[in-house]
Amino acid sequence: MKKKRWFALLIAVILLLFSTSMSIFQIKENSEDVYAGLFESTGEYQEAVYLEGNPAEKVVILEVDGVIQDSSTSYLSGEGYNHDLFMNSLNTVLEDETVKGLVLQVNSPGGGVTESAEIAAKLSEIEERIPVYVSMGTMAASGGYYISAGADKIFAPETCMTGSIGVIMSGLNFTGLLERYGIKDTTVKSGPYKDIGSPTREQTPEDQEILQSMVDNAYQGFVEIVAEGRGMSVDEVKLIADGRIMDGKQAKEAGLIDEFGYLEDTVDAMLADEGIEGAQVVEWTPTADANFTSMLSYGAKGMLDQEAQSVALLNELQQANSPRLMYLYTAE
């Protein structure tokens, strides 16, 4: 094996060991933290005061920034969104009696169907106890809109990119490339659909029908979430649920958002509407160790040369052969 590939493997092992050690440190509650004195943190997140007020009555700001996907990603991915940490934060909001309101700051093109549904379900639980407002950022599309739809009130800038109500299942087919280089697929399977979505064989009409039915089911679920959350009929939602992206003005005309505004406007509206003007408003963000792990991964990616990155990409492609339902806006 070439020295460059050995170097890439070494970096991957180091990151694996570092990530594992960080997870162990997080589990040790009330123990001495290696970051003690550097950050004020609670559990897996750190708290910063956004607006002074009574700490016995809090409004929490949580941010969804990036693609909504689970945390079992490559150590070289450099993802900013951590699904496990975010769900833990939602559980804390649900259980903390001092929290009187939640502002969800969404800046996401969407992501996985399962992860988006998990967030939406937890937010529905939270709404049974406290109000939930959404402040959209530059983009809150597809899954980003899915998790927003059930909020009590949605704010967005006029320039926000939102909507994109729909489902996508992307894939690549390498059969032509394999034939060109004389590579044959030697897959052995128990049934004709066991390798459905495989990039090494042509998709059959039967494959297409099966996959399309899955997309249709997920699409129907998306439409129903929007209809329930926005007080619209399913037929009304379907008129605009063709995957189109909208700006804030178009979204307001379509009934997908309530008001134009930014985070400050959303917070002010919640405090006034819910009669909790004296509440302390705080922002919860991942602790330093989670952020540091992400930055280290990103930095390591830049250290690898083109050949090593190609090897890593091929490894990830091998793990991504199966089709995946996504509530994701992508122009690519």
C-alpha cells in the first residue's frame, strides 16, 4: 500500500479513537471536565443568555443548521448538525419545567425522512406543554419546512428559501462504466428485489414501481403534516406540494408562514403573545467537545491528498448503495 494511503488510514484511526474518547467523557456527569473553566455548559450543550430576564422562566432557542441526518456519518464528513445531540436537547426542553417556550431557528435544506419525522414528533410533544415558534433563516426547505410546519407561529425573511414540499430518492447507476472497464457484478441474492437500487445493474420497471410507492407514502405523510400544521386541506397543500422552492413572499401568500421577520422578531412575538415578557431567553448550542471534534474532522479532510480522499469517497459510496428517502432540497 502506498504511503499516502497509509497516512489516510492513520488519520481515520486517530479520529475514531478521539471521537470514542470524547463520547466517554460526555457520559461522565458531574465529573471533572477537561474543558472546565473554558465554557459554561449543561450536559451536552452550553447555554448563552440572549435576553436577560427571570431564570425561573426561560425561552430556549435551538438551532437546526445544516442537513438533517443521523449522527452515524463518516468521521471525515465534517457535518455541523448532530441529530443525537439535537434530540437530547429537545428532550431536555420537554422535561425542564422552567422552560416556558421554544424558538426553533431553522437554516436547513432538509434531510432524512426518518430524522425529520422524529424531530416533528418530539416537537408535537413539546407543543402540548409550551408554545413553539419557528424563525427561518436563509433556507428552511423540504425537511426544514417539515419540522417547522407544526409550530404555533412561523417567521421568515422575505428572502428566505422555503417550501420544496416533496420527497426524493437519488441514486447513481454505474453499469455503463463497469462494462467499459470489463468489470462484472457477481452479486448473489435470494430474490429479484434484494439488491433493489443497486448501482451495478439496470433498474427494472418493477423496481421503479416499488420505489415509487415508497416515495408516494412519504410524500403523503409530508402533505398531511403540512395540512394539519397550517390548518389547510390536503387538496390545498397538494396544489403547492410539487417540490417547488419559494421565497418568503410566496410562502406567505401560500399560507406556509405567518409573518416576515428574523430571530429577534420571533422572540419578541413569543414573549408578547404568550404573556412571558419577563422570561430569560437563552440559546443552547453543542458543547465545545462536539464542536472541536467536528472541526478536527474538517481539518483532517483538508490534510488528505486527492488520492486519499478518492479512497475515502469510494468507501462511503460502498456504504450508500441502498436507496434512501429524503425530504431534501437540492438543485444538483
